[in-house]
Amino acid sequence: MTELAERPLRDPSLRRSLALFRAFMREQSDPDRCYTLLARDAVAQVARHAELDGRIVLDVGGAGGHFTEEFRRRGAHGFLFEPDLRELSSRGQPPEGAVVADGYLLPLPDGVADVCFSSNVLEHVADPETFLSEMVRVTRPDGLIYLSFTNWLSPWGGHETAPWHYFGAHRARERYRRRTGREAKHTVGENLFPLHIGPTLRHVRGREDVRVVSARSRYWPFFPSAITRIPGLREIATWNLLLILRKSRSSEARS
């Protein structure tokens, strides 16, 4: 394991970005290392904005449970909600306490979570605004919401078919099939949806039930917030948008 596996590197920094990028490039051959590093980094980002020890954290769409495990390691009561049994079992047995549940309809009462967390899930749901509203619903007033996604015009927007998605999703998928001899995991319109930064930022900034704490590139090595303020360029250069939101204290009264 690298140093990042033991303790997070300074964020933002070129060293951190390179460490995460190297791990990401080995995702297929060593997924456990990749997602362990990513989980340590993401949970450290959350910890800069919220106390974790003894707090209730919901990991929505957390697949095999790396993020949930890291939250628990940091002293939180972490709970994983994942709709896909294959993803839950990707590391063998499903993680302890995992719940098979759709992020659109979490089996929880209002305001139970101190932190609601979702990493790289939003681009895989057909209705991202409803997904976000459900995350807000289960978060207590003044609680934290961590949400990141890979936007469509990012160099990695097409996921395994990238960067050929720039020439059309169907063409990129056909190229992947010819090159690898198998079908791509993601199909646009089924389990991958073009999501853009500008409309997403306008939506969250227009909501009355949350306020934006941070809107930044998740991996950018310097000035990560500045790049998201430049229309057009941000759709390509941001790579992955990270939103850290705080639920409004008055949102319960309005509901």
C-alpha cells in the first residue's frame, strides 16, 4: 500500500492526484487497492466538514462496501444501501449490515443521518434530482451530504468506452465490443446517463433545503473550485464534480 492507504495526502495536491490516478489505472487488475485508496481519501474529505466518531453515516450505492468500511474505521456507524446484489457481492460475501435498497426510496425515516454519502452513483440514475432529494430527506437538519459524479463530457464520461463517447455513445460501445470481444458494462440510457455540471450546479443552488458548502473538482490538483466556475471548460476539465452540501435547518418546517 502507498502512503495514501495509511493516511490521506494533502488535498488538493499534485501528489495526491497522481496517487489516485495510478490506482485508478489499475482498477481492473487490483480493484481492492483502488477503492481502498479512494475510500480513505473521500472519508478524509468528509471529516473536514463533519465529526464522524459515533455519527450515523449512510453510504448510498456504495457497491462492495469500501466506503462504509472506512467510515466505520473512523468511528462512525456506517450503513450501506445498494440495489445491485452483484455489486454487493463483488468482494465475496456482502458487507455486514448491508441493505438491498434503491437510492430513490430508502427504507428510512426522515432526518436519521448525520452524513449521507454517495460516490460516483449519480450518473447511473435516470432521475438524479429525485435521488438527491431522497438523500436530503434522510439527512438531519444541519447534516452533511457528500455527492460526486463523473460528468458526461469528462474525458472519463463514457466510463469503459471513454474517450470515444465524444464521437457518440453507440459508436463508442461498438468500438469497445470490437476491441475487447465483449459488451461494455454500461449502456447509455439504461445504466449510464449523460449528466452535466452546469445544470447540476444550478439545481443545487436553487434548492431551499440545502446550501452548497463546496462545489469542486474531486481530483483536480490545484484550484479545484475555480475550474467549476468556468462555463464550457468545466464540463471537460472538472473530470468529476464533488458537491458537499449542508441540509438547511429550516427545511423540516417547510416540509
